[in-house]
Amino acid sequence: MLDVSISTVSKALNDSHEISPATKERIREAAKLYNYQPNRIAVNLKSGKANTIGVVIPSIQNFFMTQVLRGIESVIAETPYNIIISITNESYEKEAQIVNTLTQGFVDGIIVTVSEETFIKKAYDHFRSFDNRKALLMFDRVVGDVVCDKVLVDDEDAVFKATKELLASGRKQITLTSTISNINVGKQRIKGYTRAVQPIHDPVLISDTVENIEDKVKILLDQGKVDAIVALDEEASLASFRAGKAKKVLDNKAVSVIGYTSKKIAENLTPNLTTIDQDGVRVGELAAELLLKKLKKPLKDPESIIVNSIYNKRFTS
Amino acid sequence: MLDVSISTVSKALNDSHEISPATKERIREAAKLYNYQPNRIAVNLKSGKANTIGVVIPSIQNFFMTQVLRGIESVIAETPYNIIISITNESYEKEAQIVNTLTQGFVDGIIVTVSEETFIKKAYDHFRSFDNRKALLMFDRVVGDVVCDKVLVDDEDAVFKATKELLASGRKQITLTSTISNINVGKQRIKGYTRAVQPIHDPVLISDTVENIEDKVKILLDQGKVDAIVALDEEASLASFRAGKAKKVLDNKAVSVIGYTSKKIAENLTPNLTTIDQDGVRVGELAAELLLKKLKKPLKDPESIIVNSIYNKRFTS
DNA sequence: CTGTTAGCGCATTCAC
DNA sequence: GTGAATGCGCTAACAG
């Protein structure tokens, strides 16, 4: 149309040194005028690269995940890579489908938190089978069997230490509540709790739905069998908190509740909730950095990094 | 390798009627064995379709957005389409870049909430310029000038009604707090508030950062110039709430706070927070349905749908 | 400095 | 019922 060949256009737009400044300028103007945009799909197909990394997570309704996303984004923003996020809703089928789709040309690598159903089914083939040249990194909920880079949180240790703190502050009957016992993260945390209380008393585990946790905690409180609760996730934390409020044992400090909750919630509750804080942003940053490293040197051995949590005491006693 | 041509394989895998059941079976087995996956990029390039819709939002750190995402996903899950989500972090540049990338072959249509910076800059070209055959839908924060399908929330009306309720319950000095006055949603809500209080008293607007809101509300409370606060977003709600708690005017019901907050937060605060609830899931569902409709009939005239909010009273007085 | 050609991986006519 | 050839939009090696 402008009396030049197609490849000249391509070269001009890519600022090739073999095109004269004059024609470059003409072509660029025409491109702007006609609002030409190179078809990324074709570029990807040709180059075999996507310049995109995929993030596959079970849910977005939780503070930790949004923090991790922020961390990933802050790192990736400094690179030419784009991010696409997909949500599995804790479904194995959806996870497998998404991982397959993404790795079929859309992305160069993926960052994954494994869904609950996948853990229950122990079905990990979708992580093993895809083209080895795609980079894979798991964070938070990882599968031991699958060989890949990993970014972990010190779940067992963090809960162990937090429980110890409770014991040190004079608590004698500590109950654990959880809605996430099906996934390895939950199991690790239970280990930490158990290891801490074992010398003092038998572990008391309430591993159930939100509603049932609230009811069961109330019963235990009525029986006077609890003076502290360790909650493993936000749902369990709030259920335990509500039970304590209902039984009026929180404001007078008869019972302490500590849990995994966002700062925003913990600080606005009355009384404030003591929490175990995970550094989600750091997890995301490390995950992104590690993946980028692997993208550059695909042959490197897989690494695992552990990010420590912080015990954020907000009660007095 | 299996003594058939490339096109036979393609047809067999796509279940073409021109291939004999026998060879189909052989090819499928081989495909499974070698874990063959058709390259989606190539398929897209060939077909000109992506079977994917893009969701572009400014942030994910807020309950409404996660609800909308759930709504979108529940609808899209019933279709052959995939979803990819991208976050703009309220940045114009990122938004423009993402919209351009996605529409260059990755997606068939996009669902967008416009970022704050884009509103401030009034820079909407990236929404106008892309290929008309891509479908575009805006929700929540929409640009009046841009012609496309829209799903809106009844911002002005909802705040108008809520403020009226406060007045009806005997409140006489209502202050508004907001961190979102730069975007049209915030402006609409301010209109609703103003329209409601105007007959009674001059509007009092605290439009600031979270920290400043908390301080300014405290000052107003000290001066005895407020007996109710309408907060336009979660940050403002919690800042106003903390100020009220600090001044001990909430538990004795001297002051009412109502705001935009997730149920999870509202119900666990003491006292519970009265809220204006947006039906995010419904917004997402409608957005997805409308976009799918447009994908089928690209020539239809743009539609706008308004989703009503619900006033969820949790205080007594 | 510019144009011709081939090929990325697939689906789809059109012959056979 | 099967295979050879063409092209999706682009880049890059090669000629001119």
C-alpha cells in the first residue's frame, strides 16, 4: 500500500539497522495512522516465546494471596514479561485444564498454588507432563513429589512458636481450629501445634466447617475446657472469635484467640486479634525472581526457599 | 511416525467424520502416549479466535472485585471460554498496555473496570482504538464517552437512600468520608449524599487519605459536630470506625457509622457496621452474560444495566 | 538498503 | 477414508 514489502515494514517497526531512517519514519507514520498493532499471537507463534508468565491460584478471596500477587507483580513489572492470572476455585479439573491451556503456548512459565481438590485426589500429572522447557514454580501449597522450584512458608515452625508463646503466657488448655486440614499447609501447622502442646496436654483439634467450628468452640467454652485458641486460617479465626465474643470470654481476657488473619481485620476487632503474619509480598517477590532465574537458565537445579512468619502479639495478659 | 499424515492426525483429534473410527482410535492412543497437546497459539492464529476473555481490573484487594470475579467465572465456566485476569494497580500506563496486548489476539473480548489514573488523565484512547470486532464491556467504573456495553451500580441512589434512612432515624449532622473521590463512582455517591442532606444541612465532605480521615473525624467528634458518618469505601469505613471507637461514641450509639464494607468485616466489628451491600456476584454474572451476547452478535447496540445495592441495617436506634 | 522466501503449528480445502 | 497443499501474521535468513 505504501509501496514497500511486508518484511520492510516488519523490520522498520522493529527498528532494524538495515532500514533507512527515511523509510522507517514513513512506515511508522502509516502504522500510527492506520493504528496498526502487530498480532501478538503470530509473534508468539513465530518466536516460540510468550513473554508472559501465568499465575494459577485457588482463590483470590484471601489476604495472603492478594499480597503474593502484589509481590509477583512488583517484580515482573520491571521486566518485559506480562502476567496472566487464573483462578481454580479449588477445583482439580479446572486447575489441570488451566495449566494445560497456559502451557500450550500462552506462557513461558507458571507460578502455582495447588488447589485443595488436587491434594485430596493426589492427582499431580498435569504438573509433571508438560513440556520441560516451561518453567514451573509452586508456592505456599506445594507438592513434595513434583520436582520444581518452590517458595514455602514456615508453617510448622510458626505455629509451634506461637503455641509456645501462649503456653509461656500461662495458658493451659489450647484448642486448635481449622478449615484447611485437607491441604499440606494445614497439616504442617497442626504438626507445629501438636509438637508444642504435646508435653502439656493432648491436642484438641476442631477441624470442620466455619459454622461447626463456631458451635463446637462454644460448647468447649461452656465446659470451661479452653483458655486459648489457635486458628489456622481466617475463617477459623473469625468463627473462633465470634464464639468467644458470644460467650463473653474475650474482652475480659479469660480466653486468648490467635489466628491467621489480615492486619486490617485483626486491628479492627475488639479486642484486637493476635496473629501469625505471613509475608505474602516477600513470597511473591521470591517466587517471581526464582521463576525469572529459571527462565534464563532452564537447566539449573530446583531450589526451595522458606519465608518466615512473624508472631504479632496484640493481646495483653 | 504412525504412518499417517499430519492432516489425518488433526482431523482425527478433532473428531472429523472423514476419518475411520479405527485410525481415530490409533491416533488418539498415540496422542495420549506421547502426551500431545495442540499448540493453542497456533490454533488461535489459524482460527482467528482466542476462546478467551480478558478481565482487566485495578486491584484485587477488595471484596467487591473478588465477588465480581466469582460472578464472571460462574458464567464463563459454562462456556468453552477461558478467563485471564490482569491487574492494573490503578495505573493508566499499565491499563493501556494490558488492553493493547490482550486485544492483539489473546482474547475475543474484555471486561474492564477503569483505573483511577485513567480517570484523572481522562485518557481513553486505548478503549476506542482497538479493533471493533473485539467486544468491550465496562463495569462499575465506566467511562460515559466510550460506547460499549456497561454494567453499573446504583451508586448515587444507594447512598441517597442510606443517608435518608439515617435522617429518618433521627440523625441530624451527617458527615461523609471517602478515599475514592477521584473516580466517577465516588462522585456519584457524593451526589447521592449531598442530595439527601442538602435540605437539612450543608454537606460535610472528608475526602482524604486513610490516616487523615481518621484524624479529621476525631476532631469533628471532639467538636460534637457529627452524629452519623457515611463512608464511601472500605478504607474510609474502617478509618471512621476506628475514630468512633477511639472517641467511644459507637458502643453507646451516640454516633452511627455506615459504609461500604464486606459482610465478613461488618459482622465481626463491635458494634456491627451497617453497610450498603453491592451485589458483586450479580454484577459479574451480568457482565459476562452481556459480553457473551455481544460476542455472538457483534452488531447489536450497546446496552447498559444497573444493579441495585442493598441497605443492610445492623445498628439499632 | 530493500525484497523474496520459508516456516512457526495447526486446520482446511481439494484431490486422490 | 486419507494425504498434499495452502495460509493464518509474523520474523529472519538470504539474495539482490
